[in-house]
Amino acid sequence: MQKSILSRSYLRTMLRLPSRRNGIVSGTWGSIVEGQGWHEIESDGDQPFRWAESGAGIELAPRASTWLSLDLEIEPGPSLGDEPLHLKLCDSEGECVASASAAGRQMVHIVLPVDPVAPTILTLQVKGDVHPVPGESRFLCYRVFSLRESAPLLSPRLRFEDGWHAYESANGQFFRWASNGAAIRAHAARSNPVLTADLEPGPGTEQRPFRIDLLKADGERIFTTSIRTRQQIQSRLPMKLGEFAVFHFSADESMIVSAPQDPRALVFRTFGIAIS
């Protein structure tokens, strides 16, 4: 019942054009920095959007959790030619704190660090060459259709590494499909932290139960279990306080098949991974 109520409310909100226009400017997450790389709001039919240049700024509202999850609906622009969009989100010292990519119009999901007491200013830097557009005085690197706070797929101190496909959503839930050996990078806030992962078998295993191992970067197995349906698994990570380490999810190769009509290896998907 709760999901149905939320869904109807969400649809009503999205159908109000003024709310959608405002959603590109500000929200619970914070606001864009006007005059810093952002062009005026335009619309494509009833779809409002804003073109942006490299270096466009956003200001994130402070929060006690010290992290924020955002969904960006973005699309590469003509200033990139026919190349995909690759964005780096950089803090005031120029350090990259997150990245996002889009080959066409799509939703991307990012987790960002924020200050608990003061606003956090980030700039969205475009990687690669940027070209002028004939007959246009502006650089149109990408356009943003929506920018809103969302539930995260990763908790703070975790980062996706190789082996993960783009963010997708269904029935209001975000997830990422994984190839065999998909990796995460962890930063231990205490010794031997606990990793919790919400996983589900995919077409790459024909949705059959399969064995999955959690491996250290050197291939040492630290945890083994069987995934039969969507379920949460937990494993203690052999890490010291303050240590960084990479871990891989490895499935039994004999169980993996090609997914019909999809070239990707959709072995499993995650709806969320946390470290505590």
C-alpha cells in the first residue's frame, strides 16, 4: 500500500511542470550555482532542461550523515561531438570525489561527500575535448533534465570499481547489473568491518541458484555462499582501521550463460551494498 501511495504522489509531482522546472534548480540536496556554467532553463515539449558547460557548479546542503546520494538525468551535448559524456565532480581543492558517464540520455546515480555544518561546493568537469557549436555562442556540453536526492546503492567508504554496468531502475528501485568478478573498493572505519550486500541472480545464471565468492584482490577467498533469490549476504572484511582494499564478487563460471538478446554478462545485480 505504501509503495502505491508513493508512486501516485510521485507521478502527480512529475506532471506539474513548475515543480519539474524547479527540480533542475534546487531541492533537498541543495542548489545549482547560478552563473557558474549553467544556461537558462529551456523545454523540449513539456520536458524542461538546462544546458551546462564544463565547470558548472552545484552547492550541496550540509547534513549530519556527511554523504548524499543524487540521481541525475543527463544527456551529452553537441559540444562533445558524437562522444559520450564523462563527468568528474571535483571539490574546492580540485579532488575528484565522484564521476558519471552517459552515452545518451540516461539516469546516473552518484554518492557524494558533504560537510555536516557548511555547504559543499562541487564543480562538474567534462573530461575530453569540448568544441564550439556552429551558430551557437554557448558551449553545450550536456543537458540536465532532473537532479534529485535518492536512496544510495553504496554507503560511504565504498566505491564501485570494474565489472559493473550502468545504473538502471525498475518499479522505483535503482540497481546495477554485474559481470563476473565485479569489484568494490572499501575504506575501513574500524578493524574487520562487516560488508552487507543486497544481491539477486540475473539472466547470466538463468536466475538459477549459484555460488558466489568474495575474494581479496590477490584472489584469496574470504567468504562463500549461495544466492537463490534476492537476498542479503554478510561478510566480515579482513581490514585494519583506515585501510583501503579492493574485493571481487566471483561466481561459479560453470553456471554462467549468455543472456538472450543482451551482450552484457548479467550475472547478478545489487540493490545496495553497505559497510559498517
